[in-house]
Amino acid sequence: MHQRVYHLKPCKTLTLLLSLLMALSGCTNDHNTNVITGALTQTLHIGNGAEPQDLDPHIVTGVTEHRIISALLEGLVGKDPKTLKPIPAVAESWHISDDRTHYRFRLRKNARWSNGDPVTAQDFVYSWKRILSPGLGAEYAYQLYSVLNAEAYHKGRLQDFTQVGVTAVDDHTLDVTLTNPTPYFLAILDHYSTYPVHRKTIEKFGSMDKRGNRWTKPENYTGNGPFTLKSWALNRIIKVEKNPTYWDAGNVKLNAIHFYPVENASTEERMFRTGQLHITSTLPAEKIAVYRQKNPDQLYINPYFGTYYYLFNTRRPPLDDKRVRQALAMSIDRNSIVTNITKGGQRPAGAFTPPNTLGYTAPTQIPFDPVRAKALFEEAGFPAGKNFPTLELVYNTSESHRKIAVAIQQMWKKHLNININLTNQDWKVYLARRKSGDYDIARAGWIGDYLSPNAFLEIFTRDSGNNHTGWSDPEYDARMQKSQRASNTNKRMEWFGQAEQLLLEAAPIAPIYTYTNVYLRSADVQGWHPNILDHHPYKYVYLSGSHD
Amino acid sequence: MTLFLLKRILQAIPVILIVTTVTFFLVRAAPGGPFDTERTVSEEVLNNLQSFYKLDQPVHIQYQDYLKNLFQGDLGPSFRYPNRTVNEIIADGLPVTFELGLYAIIFAVILGVVAGIIASLRPNTLQDHLPMSLTMIGICLPSFLLGPLLVLAFGIQLEWLPVSGWGYSPGDKILPVVTLGSAYAAYIARLSRAGMLEVLGQDFILTARAKGLPQWRIVTVHALRGGLLPVVSFLGPATAGLLAGSFVVETIFQIPGLGRFYVQAAFNRDYTMILGTTILFAGLIITLNLLSDFVTAWLDPKQGFVKK
């Protein structure tokens, strides 16, 4: 019939396509990667997780945003890149009163905004008024609650801002009055929520306390940090450039930083592997072993200021019984979880506050002790798990949360002979259930905002909105109060220890492990010091080219 | 013809309205809100946020306001990205998604039609089996697997092509286009093979052969028009699927398109963003289906749109 004449041959087409592909790609094979050109131009290329919500320090709440904002703005106080101790930034010095509730900051006269205006004490008063304005709905306003009357103003109970404990004595002197001595107050001043914003710019593009202000567009942005916002291409790249008006510009070595919002960790790793990035924000767990073996010098695993834990809903029986909670917490083999599941150098956590936080480590730990756990269960009326109801464990959808939940489900089955149902939920549903107390056991994680045990222990005080367990204890609150008023660091840490001991005994939570930061970094990157907060002031970072 | 078009356009309006309404109420019924975060937001802050975005008003008022703004082309501010409006985000991402989808569909059509024709010319021989089994692989390989495999081969091992980006460096569009287009190329190949086989067996082709016309003329002039009919009716929904489903490819290749916003808006409970993108894609699907119906009708002599 009609099978005679054939002009097209499949192999010919394939050859044609392949040669076209090669022709198109020929020019990319020149090995001029970002990493190589970056070292020549001092341009750092960073994988930055997600697209930032905004670059307004009073609006945003995430790590992604922090990484960019810390290049664009600077607070009164900075931090030492190695030790994280507070060091002078916009304030060149400060004086703290004997009762430690009055701070006087002397601002540097050469601190400038990127448009040349001087950075003044009034800028800080304005900025703090802005974040505390009820209308702005700033989620991080509570960072300033230690300032006298700040909370009342933010909650609308006080209308007159002059009664809030922040005053500009003159252009370069700022007085701050606190309600109570707050040992970590200086550390908070390097949190972006307390950073200054440029009044004229804010008011040119919107009102002080309205969201949706356009001042953060690159053409409008005025900052006072070591870098200025050059461009912001949605979902592509954010470029910042060295700010010539920055008071310490002479010591800023990088000329530019490019932030890439790469959400997919595997994509980010591939970008790193092909020299498009100097630093990644993370590394897929399954790649850790590969890098350990092949490129250990590029793999960084650092302790991080966060704890992975489970919440027990103490309002629901049988979890209202302390012994049941203790038994559950004691039958988790944390070592096995970090070595067999997470595999990223995480440390098993027997306490809530990460170890060695400013020298503080919890005095007691929840042990892995199945024998004792069994005995406690028996005491509580569930010998060998008899009559124990089937509980539900809720976690937000993620492969690693699932694996951990399955492991713990097995451990509880093995050691206590009880059954747990696992439920994974979409992030927002999971959050809503946690918040409304609609769970038995829930997975949780907490990252400290500032370096103090308070950043962790504070959430189990009665008034904290982040305590979803239904547990509270006046004695715990009293010990936390005492830690605030303690006369010296040792005393303070002692009170933290006593409070945490109480918490671990009551066991409304079962800590599981201390987070680590796992990321890749090119050997070119210098002055990037691993630390527990994963904060890296860019003014100290530079690139050394080692490519020949 | 005009009546046909007019009728279809008028039909589209209630469809869009229904999609809008259902989506509007569904997103509000979903548990969790746009301002739920890991760190609990205080009651006062939450109230202020809700009143700023007018979420504290009765739902029917919110709905009325939304429709009113929609008719004026205003999709509202994004809850997730406070300094951007949904219109701005769409204006930024849509061209990229369009470009990606357009290249992918062109790639799919060329590869698919050529493979389909080749296969149909010698049914049940190696020339048929080889391209058809390749297309079977194409259909079976999901883009989240094919993408990384292509990257591994051409990006990392051979170092021919960039592993990510869109228009940042030469050649970075090739892998995403191939990844996105492959599955569709496979479908198109199978459709055009079947269509061609049917047409090639008909009497008028026999007549053409009897006239002694060369094979290429028979294929291009006589058979192709009828043989591609199934492909054309597939192209409408396929293009819409390509555009709305580019999320995976955009994520793998770090492409700043709209697909990522479309999906993440749902996770973020970014109500306005969910609505904006849903309405947009609904409109696109309707338009593209309309277009493909129109072209099908035009190609098919039985429909009588073309003058005899």
C-alpha cells in the first residue's frame, strides 16, 4: 500500500535536534561562573530560601527578610560576628544606670542615611513609635515591650506616645527607660524590628501606620546600613550595593550582594554545584552524606538556636496527668532519631533551651529511660499501656516530620504499648489546630530571636501567646520574673535553670533535638563566622579568589 | 460564525462568575487564615491586620466589594507581599509563564507532529515502535523527575546548559522548555499518529496516490489537515494546562513565573492572590478552549466554516 517513499528518518531528526541544542549551548561553556567573577568584583551570591515578603523592618518576620534587611539597615547596637556580643553600631557608646532600667545612647555624628541625611535620635523615636502603632499591626512589636509603656501604647491603652520610655534628648542622644531590668535588651537592639526607618521616605510614600507603603521599592528605599537596595526583581534576584554614605564604609569589603530566592533546596544545591552561588540557605538531607564524603570543606553543619519538640495538650486526659507526659517524653530515643533520621548533626535535646546559651545549659535533662517510663505509666493507671486511649499526633506536612513521627509512634508502641494515630496537615490548618488547642500531641519548633535562655523559656509563662499546651504554673512565672530582676548573670542563669527544671518536670513538652544549620559555602567566602544565631554581619565578609 | 463566537463569549461570563464566587467562599472556609504564623500574633495585632484588609466586615460585604473591584480590574493587595498588589504580581509573572508555555507548546507540537507522522507512515514497524515507545516514556516521566534528570545530564555532567534561571544566561530556557513540553509532545505524537493513520487510509488519499503524487505532497497537502484535527482540539486544554501547571518546572529551574505564586497563595491563604490567579487561569482556559474549538471548526470541512 503506502509504505514506499520515506524522506524523514528518526535518527536524522534526533541528530538535528542534538546539534541544535549543542549550537545553542556552545557559548555557555565558558566557565565564567558567579563564584569566579564574584571574587574579582567582590560580589557575594547568596541562596536565600524564599521571596521576601517585604523589606520593611517593621512589617516582616522571617529569616529570609532578616538576611537582606541586615545589609540595608543598622540598629543602635550591632553584634560581634564571632561572639555575637553587642558592639557599637549607630550608637557609639551607651551608659546603663545602676538599676539597669535607664539606658543613654550616644549616637555617632557621622551615621548617615543613604540619601546623606544624618541618622538622629529622633529617627529612633519615630521608628519605635511606628512599630508600636496599633494600626500598623506589626507582629514583632512585642520585641520592644520591655520599654516603659510600650505595650500599653501598642495595645491602644495609651494614646500619648511621649509617655513611652524613649526620648530624644538631642540629635545624638537617645534615652530609653525600661519597665524592668532586661538583661537581653541590648541584644534586642540588633533585631530588625528595632531598626530605624527614614521618616521623610516613609511619609512620602504612605502614612506612618499603614501597611502597603511603597517606600521599600528599590527606587524609593532609604537605608542606613552598609549596603543600599539596588534592584528587586520579584522571584528572581535582589541586588544590594555598597553604601558610600555608611559611617564605616571604609571597612566594608564587599561591593555587592545578590540574593536569590531559591525555594527548592535541590535546585539551590545544583546552583551551588555549578558555581552560581557562594552560599546556600540549606542542603537537602539526602545530600549531606555525599558532601561529607566528596566535598567536606564546602559542607557546614553548625548548631542553631532552635529546638524541635512535641507539645502535649495538658487540657485533655490522659495528658493532663504529669506522669503520662513524663513517661511519653522519657520513651523517646532521641539519639536514634538524630543518627538515623535527621542525620544533619542535630543534637538530641533533653531540655528546651539549646545547650550553652550564653553559658547556660539546663540543669536537668529528660532522659531516655523506658524502664522508668513504664513504671510511671503503671502509676498513672495504665499498666503495660492497658486502657490507654489512642491519641492523635499532628504534624505539618513534611517528609522529615513524618519520619520522626513514625519513629516516635514505634518507640511509644514498643516501650509503653500504646497506639498513636498520625495526622499530617497543611501548614495553616496545623497552626490553627495548635492555636485552638484542637490536638492531643503536636509537633513544634522554636527558634530564639535573641541570644538568651529567655527567648525560649519566656513562651511557657502564663501570658505568652505561644504556649499552646494549656500548662502554666505560677511558680514558673515567679522564677522567670526573678531571673529578670537578678543582680548578676550567675544569679539570673540560676533562676532560668530553676524555671526550666520545673518545666521539664511538668513535661508539657517533649524536647527532641537541637536544630543545626546545614548549608554549603564556597571556600572563597571569608569573614563568615559560624554562630548559633546564623547571623553574619556582611560588613565583615569578603571574597578571596582562589581560581586559576 | 459570529453568532457561534458571541454565544461562546457570553457563556464564559457566568462561568467566570461562578468560579469567582466558589473560590471566594471556599478560601474563607478553609481552616487557618492569612495571618496565622508559627509565632502567635496577639489579638490586637490580628484585629488591626484584619481591619486593614477589611476581613472584619461581613462576608457578603467583602464579596460585594471584591466583585466591584474586580469589574474595575483591581484584584486587591496581596496579603503575603504587603508592598505589592495582585495585579502587579500577575503583570510580573504572567509574561514569563506565557513565554515558557509558548515555547513548550511549540516544542511539543513540532516534536510531537513530526514523530507522529513518521510513525504513521510505516505502522507496526520499527519506525513506528521506536518513536511511540519513546513517547510512552515521555508520558510516564513526570516533570519533577525529567527536569532533574535533564539537569544532571546536560547541566552538571556535560556542562552544556545552565541548571537554572530564565533569560539570565544563553541557553537557560532550553531545559525548562524541554521538560515542560515533553509530556505534551508525547500526547501530540500519539494523537497525530492516530489521526494520520485514519486519514491516510481514506479514499481521497488513495486517489492522490493513484495520481502519482509524491509522498511528501500527500502528507503535507492532503493528509495533514485532517490528520491534525485531534491535535488541534487537544491544544486548547493542553496550552491551558501548560500555563496553569508550570509550577513544578518553575520551581525546579528557578523561573520567576506565576505558577509558583498560584500554588503558594493557597498555602499562604493569601485570599486575594488565590482569587486573582484562579480567575486569570479560568479566563485563560476558557479563551484557549474557545480558540481551539474555532480552529478545529475551521480545519474541519464538515463544520462548514470554510467556503467550499
